[in-house]
Amino acid sequence: MSIQSTSIARLDGTPGTLRDLTGGGPALLVNVASKCGLTPQYTALEALHEEYSPQGFAVVGLPCNQFGGQEPGTSEEIAEFCSATYGVSFPMSEKIAVNGADRHPLYEALVDTEDESGESGDIRWNFEKFVIDGDGAPLARFSPQVTPDDERVVAAVRAAIG
């Protein structure tokens, strides 16, 4: 079964699947937080989404409060912050857990993917990134410090689009 079929609600609580968030195409999945030192990555995430969404690509933000309590807000507060501060237009999911006993099934399917240094397993911090193809197969994983506009991320996105 494709991870595109994984049940996950939108930030506003509307039930659905990952496919509903990605549009069924390739995507960059990233666990996000509003009060993190890496939060300014929202700017590059939005730019990536704007540039490649006409080709069927989507950035999907997956809010998570597991790292330093850096995503404490309600869904409404998260949406307002992202829109007002960074002009985010890409789809966002409900707040989820990416590690531990309550890890969302989406991340159960992603964590075995190795990054370019061979690291896999638990998500290390906010803004860890996964590029998936239209079938939901993980193609690449990037550490939180690798920015969305890094040439390696852009190359993985372009490869996913074909």
C-alpha cells in the first residue's frame, strides 16, 4: 500500500489522506514547528512549492510538537502564524507525532529511509525533509540543517518530478 493512502487530516481537521495533501504527485514532506531556530526555512519551502507546484509537486508541512515544545499552538494559531509570517500556501496536516509510541503511520513508513550520510531511524529535529515520488516511495531524506533551497534538495525535487 502506498503511503499516499495513509489517513491524515488537514490542519483545519478535514479528514483525508496524504494523497489529498500532495495532490497525488511527488512531494517534499517536512515536520515543521513555529518556534524553532529553523522556522525561517518556511520561506524557502514556500518558494519551492510555488516554483514546482505547476508541475504537480507539493510541499507538505507536518506540524509536530515533539522537539523542545516548539509547536505548542492550536491548529488555528499554526495556520495564522504560517500565513501571516511566511505567506505559506502549501498544504499542512494536523499536528502529529513523528517519533515514539504515538508515531504517525506516515512516519513509520519514512524513518527507515537513509539520508546522504547513511542516517536513518528516528526524526532528529524539526524540519527533517523527505522527497517522495507520486507513488509515495521515499526517494531522499535530508537533515534539518539542509535548507529547502539547497542544490541537493532541489535536485531531488526535480528528479521526483521527472
